[in-house]
Amino acid sequence: MNEKTRIEKDIVMFEENLDKLKDKKPEQLDSKIVELASQYYEDSKYYVNKEDYFTAFGCINYGHGLLDAVLKF
């Protein structure tokens, strides 16, 4: 799997996890942590369009980490 495909899969996974959050903990959607995670998600999409896959991968990973923390705690 090439870099772009891998990052695009991670972006879709982030969207799916955000939907899980909406179902499980809708009150958390307004949290600063979810807002920051969503900003990293948007940054990742921006860098994919710029073909800067290294930065895009870093951004989406930060987003996943923050969103996972909200989902688990």
C-alpha cells in the first residue's frame, strides 16, 4: 500500500471514529480535545492535497490519539 492510500484509509477511520463518538458520547462533541482532533484531521487532508504525506500522516495520527482518548475515558 502506498503512502497516499494509507493516509486516506486513516482519514476514513477518523471519520468513522468521530461517528462513534456522536453515538456514544454526543456531549463530548463540543470538547476542546475533539475540536483539536478535528483540526488535525483537516490539516491531514490539506497536506495530502499538497502531496506532503509525511506531515499528513503525523497530523492524522495526532487526531486519532486525541479522539481515542475521548472515546476511552
